[in-house]
Amino acid sequence: MRILLIGPPGAGKGTQAVHLAAHLSIPHVSTGDLFSEHIGRGTELGQNAHTHINAGALVPHEVTIGVIGERLARPDTEHGFLLDGFPRNVAQAQVLDGILADSKLGLDAVLDLEIPEGQVIRRIAGRRLCRQDREHIFRVDYGPPEVAGVCDLCGAEVYQREDDREATVRKRLEVYRNETAPVVNHYRAQGLVTTISAHGQVHKVLHRALDAIGQGGADAADTAS
């Protein structure tokens, strides 16, 4: 299957993408991962992306298109893929349509993760990370560190990323509404979109996603465990 997963910041898109791709045995294609890969390989695309990322700027449209086109041309995508983080606007969606049309392919489904903005703000603004190991994650409203500002696991400082501050989250949501949300309408016109609630536990959202594409099953919970 060829699936596009789309949703606002804080909807759990990255987590669901990993589980969905594993359950369906298709590659998870993420722009963030691709930028890191190309930077690590020292490709021309990677060097270009690295320059803009280091400057705190958005990676140019043509570079993003380049890494996506190169990735979708690899043999392991022949039987499907799950796109995460692309397209971010209608112009990119139109380019993606062209890439797939050139290969005589098309998307099978677009899953639109829906979540109230207030919940997004609480999720992201309430997140705290360990300064030493970012996989040590705490929440202000549930699961805070036992000692405020100190990681339970290693004793390092627990802090809030600048990107996680409420004012920044609101700006990210505004960008999503203005630039990325119209992508949903682009694909809705093609009859590809199913909107599912991103509220609740990971395995429950995964079940909704699998049901939406006709792949529901008893083993879905095992994938998300």
C-alpha cells in the first residue's frame, strides 16, 4: 500500500507512522530521516539541506523534492511505502502526484489525524526532555520527574525545548492550518482521505488507522506494544 499520513504537530504522527509501516511491512519514508541520511552520506542534497538546517532556515522546496524523489525510486518502495512529513503544502502535493504518475502509481490512502488544538498545546507544551538523553521524556500533567527539573533515570537536567513552548506551538499550528491542512482538501477531492481521531492510547489510534485502510486485525495491538 502507498499511504500518506498527515496531521498537526502533536498528533502523534511520527509514532503512528512507525507502527503502521511495521504492521504493513512497508518502508517508513520521513523527510527528517532522509535529510539526516543524506547529510551523513555527504551527498549534494545533504550538504544543501545541512546548510539551511544549521542556519535555522527551512530546507528549500527543490531539495526536499529531490530527497523524496530519490527515496521513492528505490526498489524497496515497489510494493508500497508510508509517507510522513511530506507533502507540507499543495505545491508539494502536486509534485508528488507527478512523481507517482510518472511511475504509473498513485496513493492508496491519505490518513488525516485529527486532534483538538487545545490538546496539541497541552501535549507539546507539557513535554520535558532530559538534557543528557532525549529519549527520557517527562510530562508536566502526568508522569513528571520525581524531583522537579531532574531526570529520574540519570540525574541530568530536565528542560523544555524552545520548540515546545506554548507561543512556538501556537505558531506551528498556524503554519499547519495555513500551509499543510489544505493538502487534506487536495486529496479529499481525489476521494483518498479518511479522517481519524488521534486522541487516546497509541494502540487505539493504530487500530483506527488500520480499520480505515481495511487492514484491521487482532495483531495490531502487538505492533504498538
